[in-house]
Amino acid sequence: MKNLRIVFVFLLFFSLAESPVNNSYYVSPTGKDTSSGVLTSPWKTIQKCLNTARGGDSCLIRAGTYNESLSIKTGGVSGSPITIQNYNNEIVTVNSGNSMSLVTTGHQSYYVISGLRFVSTISGGEGTYTIDLSKGLTYSPTAIGDGNGNIVLKDCYVEGAILLYGPNNTVQDCELSGRNVLNDGITSNGLSSPNVDIKNNAIHDYLGKAVELNGTADNALVIGNEIYNTYLGIDVDGAGRPVTNAHVLNNTIYHTGGIYNGDFHAGWGCSIFLENAFNAIVSWNLIYGSPKADGIYITNYGVGGGNPSFHTAGNIEYRNQNLNTVISNNTIYGQGRAMQVTSANGVLLYNNTITGTIIMNGDTSDAGVTYYPQNWMVKNNSFLGTGPEWSFANSADNVSSYLANIYWGGITP
């Protein structure tokens, strides 16, 4: 028995010795970087804390404005992220001037960034970012494990664009503003970014897209966001490489199209854009108030076509494949067109309330083959107003079906 007690005490001591110590560090505008970083003797800069923190540590930021451009130099670990957050709900502003507010410098994953305001004077089109999670890395559109993953950005205010690169990243409960001078809100810009969650954010005043998911952006969840005053709302962009299993749910999208964001885009906009988006679910969205935009636009690409210079990666033809996509329980009204479809097959459209026109288009490949939408199931919808106008009749072999729809005016199929 005595020997067992000795073994137990030894194992307990060894376990305690190996357990990580989770430190809390404090930062204040009145502090000094030569201080100890405790609450009563805080550091002055957030960068000092970023340089010091390790997995499981927290940087607690006191109220004030920090004129810094932050670089993440270390990473947390699974189960022990590094946390950067405002202390006790105090108002913390990171003003990076004409520089990026927050960037990675290599492989740094497992962070929680909460309660901060990121402001800057950055302006510019695509490729201009306020928060860049790709810095210091070799870009890859297909290497699923690449990039910086498991980073959570929540309860923050961001002026400008967020570039995601890596798996399992989350942006939630944030406000993003493009100040009508910046192009995109949240984007993967062709980089590998699977399993992204974008939820319960307010995203507004962008000249381009509020949310863009492309590259390897499979299994994305875009839910509960309010999006307005943008040229394009949500773009599931599989133009080069298909995006699979995107869920676009319960978003409110209004005021999309060129007339809401100055002269950068004078043309037609879109609220939800599905490009080579396979196995997508688009449900319970409210789309309205955009007279120069489509509500939902679904299209497939292949070898040439509407834009002869564009070919998919590997010259794969997707216009003859079924998407297995579901469009359900959405409400669409006050749009220039309720829906537009080009060469997209295999869609279930049901339980929607749609006011306006639905246009179905074919597209012709470089080889002269015209692909029309086929294999649609359209059921239990309420169609109101001037549409829909269907062009399935242009395809001799379509097997589309219409069941239990209600038509209030317009042209029925």
C-alpha cells in the first residue's frame, strides 16, 4: 500500500508539472512594454502581448485607441487557443492608419479574437485587406490542410476586408463596413478555406461582394447575416473549381446592385450567386429591395461560353452535371429579377415565395454545344407578379417537373 501511495504521488506531481500554465496578460494605453503585463502593471502595446502569448494564454486589452498594425507571430494549439479580447467589455480600437490592422506571418492557428474595433484608412479594390490570414504562406487553392485555421473572430468591428486562408475559421457577431471605398467584405480569394462559418454578422457598404467563398471553400455555413449596400451579397464561387456543400441560411439581404454603392459598379448586381455550387442548400433567406439586381443567380461553367476567355480548371465541363442543390423557403421581392438561371441542372425549388421574373438561359460552349437548364423539380412555391418566364422548352430532353405551385399573375410554365 505504501508503494502504491508513492507511485500515486509521483504520477500526480508529474501530471501537474506537465500541465500548461494559462497566463492572462494585460495591455493599456497607460502601460509600458517593460512592465510585467499584470493588471496593475500592464503592457502598452498589443503587439508586445502577441509576441509573448502562447497556447492557452489571454491578452486582455483595456479601453483606448492603439495605433498599431498587428502581426501574429505564434499560434495556439487545439483546445488551448490564444485569446485576444477587450477587458470587461471596454471599448478597444486598433487604428492601423493606411496599413493592415492584423496579419499572420506564417503558420499560426488557434486564435480567438473578440471585442476589438479594427479601423484604418485603407482604400482600394480586390486584394486590399484589413485582416489577412494568409501572410507569410505559400498560397494553394486545393491543399485542404494549408493555411491558418481554427481562428475565431467575434464581436468585432472591422473596416475593410477579411482574407481567410485555412480550415475551420469563424467570423461571427461582427460588423463589417467597406466605407463605400473597399471591394470585398469576407473572402477566401481563391485560397483553400474549407469549413468556414460566417454567422450573425452585419456586412455593408462594399463596392464588390459582402461574402465570397471560392478556392477550396467546401462545407461553408453562411447563416443569420444582414447584408446591405453592396454590389453582390453572397457569392459561392466555384467558377474555377466547384464548391460543395455550402449552406446559405436565414440571411437578410437588401440594397444590392450598382445604385447602392456609387459608380464603381454601374451594372447589374446579385444578392445570392451560386457558381458551380454543388450540393448547396439555400433556405430561409429574405431578399428584397434591389431593383438593379437578381435575387438568386445560379450558373454552371465549363469550356468557354458566355465569357469565351474563361475555362474551368482542367477544362472540365460542369454544365451537363446535376447540382443536387436545394432552394427552399426563401422570400424574394422588389428585385430587378427574382431569379436567373444559366445552364444549371438538377435543382429542387420548393416552398419559396417569389415576386418577379425568373429567367432560364442556355449557354454555348466553345465546341458549339448549347446547355440548357434541366432536371428541375419546382413544387409548392407561390409565384407573384410579372413572372415567372421559363425557357425549359428550349431543351428537347429536359425532365423538369412542376407540382402544386400557386401562380398570381404572370406566365406559367
